[in-house]
Amino acid sequence: MRAYDIILSKRENKVLSFEEIDFMVQSNVSGEVPDYQMAAFLMAIFLNGMNKEETVHLVKAMIQSGDSINLDQIEGLKVDKHSTGGVGDKTSIVVAPLVASLGVKMPKISGRGLGHTGGTIDKLESIPGFSVDMTEEGFIQNVNEIGLAIGGQTKNLVPADKKLYALRDVTATVDNISLISASIMSKKLVSGADAIILDVKTGSGSFVPEQDKAFELAKCMIDIGTNMGKNTIAVVSNMEEPLGNTVGNSLELIEAIETLNGGGPEDFKSLCLELSSEILLLAEKAANKEEAMQMCASALVEGSAMEKFKHFIAAQGGDVSFIDDISKLALAPLAHTYCANHSGYIHAMKAREIGLASLVLGAGREKKGDAIDHGAGLRIHKKVGDYVERGEPIISLYSSRLEQLASSIGYLNQAVEIKEAQCKKSPLLHGVLKAEAIH
């Protein structure tokens, strides 16, 4: 085979075989196919698309580029969860212990955040001592004994994805449904779970702002998972404004702990219950959606989800006293209150701009390897649809540097829109998609 011939075939919109796609992927990882030819191949895919079979071929080739995780020693059905990312999205911190308390096994491999805030691991590392460094045997033991474990991406998992994404990022080929789906699903499928739930975000704070495109992405990923023998579902949820009332690392962890204790903001709790109930149905722990929702709500109110969370944190070295007393989770020392400049109803709290403000404050990373400030971030006091008086606090900001506080204000000016007329709030959930409903 020659890379030139395969690029030409895709440029002419011909359907590629698995062997052709696998050749391009493995040869690029090994260095035999140079990046300039792989970039041309990606552009041909971007312009002409891939059909369902080609997309599955790409996922299989990417998976075969590295190691896989064998979770056969974990007893029972194993469910993995993935969010396409958003502002204030800390659902895994609540959902994983909640469903584990109800008998579902949740082995999770997570990465560190890149962008407006840290990832799940960064947020949990706000608790002193918490670590994802463990042996594969220790990871499996924790899942068997506790019901969940969160590990870091230490194995040589899907190296093709790292190479392809780096090329897509600099060649304007990121925004393609097949390439996005293959990137996400290759990492999920290599992690060894039996079933997968996807939280696909849409709105200003997501990388898929258009709702119809979010549904297209969800359908594509479900097709991939189903073809690979995994029961896969997707929840499409709103990311026009931040989820919950906090953006940051310690701040989001505090909100997750409040939710595990039965409190928390209504939108965040509602999405956690939606995701958790669908996981119970995937794991066949509930007969129907109503029963699943009741089980999940009870686990929060009665405290079993919180007890599971503490057990999980302790098993991975975390100091549980920081859960019992959340005031010990220190916020950055400098604070500023962003107030309404006139009275009216909040029409927008644009998630993208608020996420950028959080990044400027120090809560996120602009590039891999950057240090994050666990105490930096924002606490949101008003949401879309709320009425505010002139001078009333809307957002509290926390940072360790005065210039960061000052720089973030410009983003908030773009994010917050106040008008005299009342407005309708967008629904949190746009739909739940399952394989049987899209074929």
C-alpha cells in the first residue's frame, strides 16, 4: 500500500477499507507515513466525511495502535461514563459514588484538564493526599471492593489519538463528526467497560454549540459503541450557561460534596440524577426509569452515596476530613465581586466566556504541564432567568494574583446579559438517545 493512493481515494470520496485506514494510522504512529501526508488524509476526511463502516474502521485502527486495559477480573457489569466537556461540569464526582452505592461497578480512567478548569482528577486532587497513582492490580481491587476507582492515563493507550489530534489541531480539521467520535470512542472502548454512557454537551460552553450537530455526534458514537458490542447511550444536555453554581477545582469539589450530602444546585443535581438513573438501567439494577430515579434520589438523601465517596477517597489516599469539613478546602486569597450594572432579568450567562474567565483566574491550563491554582475560580450567585437589582452580586471571583482578577472582568462583561424583559430558560436536557431508537 501507498499513502498517496489512499489519500487520493479519500480525496475522490471513495469508501476506504479497514486495511487502508489501519495502514495510515499504524504507519503514521511508527513514523513511516510522515505527518504532512497524514494531514492531507485528515483534510480529505474532513471535506468528504466517512460513512459508519469507515468510522468504525478508524476506531479499531486507533485502538490497535497501543495497549488495552483488561478488566475481566472485575466482577459484574462495568459501566464507563464520558462527558464531552463543559463549564462547571463535575458530574463524575457525584455520579460515580452514587451508582457504586447502588451496586454498579465504575472503573474510570481520566485525564487532566486542558482549558478553563482542571479535569476530574485535578478537582479531586484538591483533597490532600488523593492520588490516581496505583497498580493495575490495586485499581481492579478497589473496583471490586468499593465499586469504583479513578486512575490516570499511564498506559500506552491509543497513541494514535494523541498524534491525530495534534495534527487536527493545527490543520483546521478538528470539527468533523467522524474524527471527533473516533477520538472519544477509541479511548472509551480501550478502557474495558461493558457499557458506556455519554453526556454530550451543546451550547456556547461546549465544542459542539449547535444542537443538531450534538445529536449527530451522539448518534455516531452510539453507532460505534453498538458496533463494537458495547451497550451505549447518550444524554444530550445544555451548556449555554455553566452547570451548577461553581467553576474551578476546589469550588466544584465543594459543590459536588454538597450535592452528595443531599443539597447542591438544582440543575447540577438534576443532571447527576438523570445520568445515574440511566446507568442503573444500563447495569440492569432497576426495572424502569422511575424506579431508577427514586433509587438515586434516596442514595443522596439517606447518605449511602456520600459514604461510598468517602470510602473511595480514603482508598486512594485522600484526607477524608476535608470532606467532613469543606471549609478546609481553601479558596485563593484574593476575591472580587462582579455586580449588576443595572436592574433587570439575566438573559445570558455565556458559558464559554465564563470558562475563559476561570482560565485567566488560574483554574485551568493553556497547555499541558501548566500548574493550576486549585483555589481559583468563580461562584455564580444568579442564573439565567433570575431578576437582579443594580449593584447586586452576580459572580464572586477568586484568584492568587490581582492582575488575573482584573483580566477576567472583560470576559464577564461579555458573558452576562441583563435586559428589562423577562426571559425563558433553556431546558437542561435535550434528549436521551439509545441504539434501538436510532436504527
